[in-house]
Amino acid sequence: MKRSKALPENLCFPVPPARIDGTLTEAPFLPDVAAEYLTEIQRWRDDVMASVTAGDPIIDRIENLTPRARSRLRTLLDTKWDVRTRGWAATSNYDLNPYPVARPLSQIFEPMKAVLEVLHWRAAVVNYLTDVWDVLGKPELEMGECAAIGEFMRPARLAGRCVYCLTEFSFDHLDPEDHGCVMVGPVGAR
């Protein structure tokens, strides 16, 4: 049986450079900071896609990262979906979309807007992974497969951070409802 080991940091979702919560304005990062963070996220996505596609030995250590889970991870990280995949996402009730940054970073004129698009995309994926296995009948992914995919969606150190907005909070405000998480509103299952 495969045992999960900590992923290298480049395969863990990068932590935002500042708070992403309801106490901030629409653009919590300066454009240069947002562009740099977007570059980190893009590097993360590229590294994960390359590792999952090439069969990196590091990936082989992740328990329950089955061929089906790998395929779903590639789909979630893809920037373009065919009609069938869009139909699947539309009927999933999780507000799933292709990975949103499909153009070169040099062509992004509003980096903070692009960062928020990616963070909303990530929150929808996390919401999907925490819920899709809990159904009557045969789930499209098993709980272990969702956990394996979820390892890539978490930062290297998630403790003390909201699973959706990745902002640090004290334990009594960690639950998304307790801090009015700005990422929860658009991602709940319908």
C-alpha cells in the first residue's frame, strides 16, 4: 500500500502574500505583488501538471492517487474543457470551471482580478473534493481519491488557515462561517 508523504513545496498551492478576507477592499495586493503571486500560482499549476502527466516518482507516493484521480486532477487544472467536460461541470453543482489563467501572464492587465479568479477556482475545487464522495450510490471519486487530489490544493502548511481563502485566523475564527469567508459565497454546492 502506498503511503502519503509530504509533497515538495512546489507541488503545494502557494499561500497568498496578504489576507484575503472581508476586512479588505477589492484589491488587497498591489499590482506588482499580485502579479508575483500569480506567477507563483502559475508555476505551481505547471509543476503539478508536469508531475501528474509524466508520472513523477514523488506523485507515486501519494496514497489513493489512482489513475482516475490523476485524470480528474488534470481535468481540474486544464485551461480548456471540451463540451462533455463542461456538461459534467455544469451538472456537478459545484461551480467548477477550467483553470482560469489561460493567457500569458504578460497579457494580464489586472493581476489582482486574475488572482481572485484563481482563488475562487481553487475554493470551488476544494468544495467539490470535500463533498463529491459523500453520496448515495457510487461516487465519481472515492474519499481517498479526493484527499489525494486535495493534497495539491493545500499549501505546505495549512494549520491555522481557512481551507477556502487561505487566510490565517485564530482557532475560534477558523471556520469559514466564523470569519465571513469571502471565498465561500460563490462556491457552495447548489
